[in-house]
Amino acid sequence: MNRIDRLFREKKQNILSVYFTAGFPERESTASVIRALGRHGADMIEVGVPFSDPVADGPVIQQSSRRALDNGITLHRILEQLEEVRNGNTVPLLLMSYLNPILRYGLERLCHDAAAAGIDGLIIPDLPPEEYLEKHLKIFREHDLKNIFLLTPQTPEERIRFLDEHGEGFLYVVSSRATTGVRDTFSEEQLAYFKRLATLGLKTPLVAGFGISNAITYRQATRHLHGAIVGSAYIKALEKASDIEQATRNFLRNLRADPSS
Amino acid sequence: MKTQTSFHPDEKGFYGDFGGAYVPEMLYPNVKELQEKYLDILEDSAFREEYRRLLNDYAGRPTPLYPAARLSSHYGTHVYLKREDLTHTGAHKINNALGQILLAQRLGKRRIIAETGAGQHGVATATVCARMGMSCTVYMGALDVQRQRPNVERMKLLGATVVPVHSGNQTLKDAVNEALRDWITHPEETYYLIGSTVGPHPYPDLVARLQSVISEELLWQFPRQSGRDLPDAVLACVGGGSNASGVFYHYLDKPQVRLLAAEAGGQGVATGHTAATIALGRTGILHGCRSYVIQDDDGQITEPYSVSAGLDYPGIGPLLSHLHATGRAAFYAVTDDEALAATRLLARLEGIIPALESAHALALLEKIPFTADDHIIINLSGRGDKDMETILKHIGE
Ligand SMILES: Cc1ncc(COP(=O)(O)O)c(C=O)c1O
């Protein structure tokens, strides 16, 4: 069974997914980051493939992507790194990449190589769901890969239902009108949006992302939805870290702490 | 606006293999709304009337088709210059900005954002925003802010906010990235007024249709000036492709008219300091559409270079990509030096200082042997005032 599906079958709430940029802070830190995240309780890991022109990303991920590219990381190398780390690791792994690097690699070839490297799903923000369903669904199925769709506060209900109907793994709930980045707390409007989604009776699990940065926002998001994704805040923690293991442990502990205590 | 040529995109915005709308879900509602409404709005008679009046009374259309006698005798052929440089704000960009601001109004948007390279599209957008009393934010690469300073000052005087962009090479590509991020962050109230035939469907078609006024005028101007029905060739420079699309538009389905495009060779196609997308690009996705893109083997976009800020872009619009793939248009890389030489030549022979972008099209006269029987049109997309600092730096007085 696909590890993403297994995760959501076994765990219904407080799922914590962590995004990081492969090849950051060092070219060869990808494996250490994944091991540290697995060891310290991340339920799911999103491996960001850096792109030169990440239009859906805010400053933090733009900079980590730039640095990873300057470090010389490539999609080929990332897949090799993942192969090294996959042994014995049961945490679901996703690749998050813009479409252009994937097309250059070859989408079919990537599906094959990603599955071989132990990847469970892909998030491709600029691949329209319609085109995926029409052209790529078959190859994803062949390799038991999930393609994750995004929802935003602007997505009309009819489209939410469409995305849910075809949803695989989980739906990535973009928390606000924003690129990725760090926020201290969610507004009433955002909370109402999470709550509304939770009452729609969707079949695909919902995981909030963009703006989850601390124990408060993590709690707020997971109160109504199945889980939450942290990205920029973790990258900031890595940026300052001298020891990836320790930084990851502290970061995840703080995130899961009770904000009221 | 004529609507039937064989070079229109299909329903999903594809010209052959190129085009489409590869946008993150955050932009889906905005792009979808535009896709659903743009044709109805463009074809609405009240829109057409208002647009036409603004083009004529405000922007100064029709622009002359000027038989350039001394340039013609220098090259031993017949050269006609389409004088987009004489429009209000000094480039063809105003044709598009006026059309899109009327569209934005009809969509009920209050805030306008734009990207700019040379600053001509930024100035055109700031101008139409001032004219309509709308708020205007222009993203501009920090390098371009330096090399096109007069245009930055113009935008500010017109009441626009100019935001320098420090990522990447700090040029046009990076300005588009930042404009897209702004749009993602403010999707409801904001209209993204794109300056060229790039971006997700329907922008390439929308901009091409608005710029098609250039060749619409040529359909009656050229016969009057030359006594012939059709020119032998039409020449234009290509950044994203808007002035080329506009001047080619009504000739696309007339195969006897050669369509010739000049892209920015920078220091030379082989030097790595270039923006020659057709020469070096491979199919890819940049800024929401599939087109030729200069990129490395790992799919990372290569930072482009050209002396001309308006051509300093690693992509090219889907219509132009399609014209290349089908062989309908021929593309040539023109270097900085060739463009600068053409600038000087036009200044001396005709008393016209072209924009460095337009000078790339003029430089084709050196590369392509035209005969005494040929009658060719060159789109003089803009004037060179904005480039004086750069021109003086390179060619002295
Ligand atoms: C005068 C002039 N010509 C040409 C261009 C290139 O754009 P396009 O290829 O869209 O016409 C620019 C862009 O800034 C410009 O200012």
C-alpha cells in the first residue's frame, strides 16, 4: 500500500508534514535532514526540488532554493540521495517540484525513478489538475504515486468537490492568499475557512500548508483539518543550525508543544 | 478586430504545442475568469468604441508608415518604418496597456500590477492607470531600474509605485516572478496587466489581439505608400513577442509575406551572455505557458543577457514559438554591437533614434540581402530616449 494512504488510514489527526529544500543547507544534507525528521516524529516529508524561478514561494524558500542550486544540487542527485536514505524509513516521502525541471528530466522517467527511490507522491504546483487527469494519471498509477492537488481560499465549492473526487493521498489546503512563508497566527477568516472545509464531508484528507510556523498555527490548522505542513519555518531553523539533528529535534518539539503552557 | 486566422490558440490556449495555462491553483480563479470573459469583452461594441477612441485621441494612432528614403538607398531596397515610437509614451506598449485597463475595469478590478523590463510597459501601465484613476504597482528588476532610470522617474511622476526586484539577474524574468507572487497574494482586487505575449492563456492571445492594431493599420497604409498590396517582408524584434505579434498579425495567413524576427544575441549566441531564445531554447514551462525557454539540462532557467532591457528575457511567447516551429517566421540573433550600430545608422540617416529593442530589427538589414524590388516593413517599436545613457556608454558621441 502507498505509504501516504497508509498514514491517513492509521492516523486521523495532528499529522505533521515537513517540507525542506533538498541540497540545503549543504548539497549533501538531504539524507541527514530526512533521517532527523523521521527520527523526531515527522509523519510525512516533502522533499523540495529547487527551481530557479519558484513563483509560488516566498523569500525563505526562494533563498533556500537559490542556495541549494548554488550548492550544485540537481534532480538526478536528489533521487540518488533519496535512494540512500529510503532503506528502513517508513515515513511517506513526497517530491515537490515545479513542472519545468520535471519535464526536462522526463515525466515518465521521473515517475519510474522516483518510485524506485521510494517516493510516494508528487506535488507539482504549476501542473493543472485537468492536464494531470487527462495525460499523466496512468503513469502515476503504474508506479503507485499520488499526485497532490492544492486548494485555496478562492477555490469555489464546485471545484473543491471536483478536486476531492479526483483527489489522491490528501488535498493540500493553501491557508491564505499568499506565497509560502511564515506567519505568527491565523486570522478569524482563515480559521473559518478551515472549519468550512471540514464540514464539506470530503473523502480526501485535508492538510493545511503555507504559513504554519509555530505551535499556535499548527494547533489552529489541525483543530479542523487532518494535518499541517511546515516549510519556511523549518528552513529558517536549518539555516541557523550547526547541528541538523539537534535543530530538527528542537524545532519539532517546539512545534508540538502546548502553546498555552 | 479581425478574428479569423489559422494562428489562433485553441480553447485551452495552445498554438500547436505551445501555450496553455500552467499556473498554481492560487491563480486558477483569476485566470479562469479572464479566459471566460476576455473575448466577449474585446468584441463588445462599447469596449471597441472606447478603446478605439483612446487609441486615436490619447495614444496618437494611427501611427505613420514612413518610407525611409535614405535608409532605403543605403541598403538598396525599399524600407518602410511603422512608427510605434511616435505613440504617446513612446512605444507600442501603450496599445496593450489601454486595452487591458479597459478590460480590468470591466472585471471590476481596482488595483493594477505590472512587470517591466525596459520600463516602456511600466510607463504605459502607469500612464493608463493615471488616466483611469487606478492604483498601480510596477515590478522591475533592480538592474533595469539602473539602466532605464528615466523611465523609473516617469513612472513615479505618474503616481506608480516602482518595486525593484533583487532576485535572479534582477531583470525582466525576475520582475515577472515577483508580479506573479503579488497576484497570488492579492488575487481578488488585483488585475495583472502583462506587457507581452507571454504568461498563461489567455494573455498571449489577449495581448496579440490588442497589438494587432499595428498591422490592421498597415493593411491600408502599405498599399497607399507603396502602390502594392502586400509587403515582401515584415521585420520586428522579439522579447516576449508583443510588437512582433502585432505587426505580423494580419499577415500571418498570407504566406507570400516573409515574417522575420530579431532576437537578442547579447554578446553572441555562443558566449553564454545572450537572450537568443530561439537559437538556444528548448521547450519548457516558464511563467505559466509552454514555449521555448533557455534552460540547462536540469530544467533550471538560464539567466539571460542583452544590452536591451526589453529583450533580456529567457523565454518567448507561445505564438512566436509556434511560428518558429512551423517555419512561418524566421528568427535571427542580433548582437548588442549590431543593434548599437543600427541605432547610430538610423539616427544619422533618418534623424530617428530608435529604442535599443527596435534597433535589433533594424540590424536585420545587415544580415538579410533584400533587393531593389523588395518592399519591407520594419516595426519601429519604440524610441530611444530611455536608452541614451546606455547608448552613450557604448558608442560615445
Ligand atoms: C520599444 C520596445 N520594443 C520591443 C520590446 C520587446 O517586447 P515585445 O517582444 O513584447 O514587443 C520592448 C519591451 O520592453 C520595448 O520597450
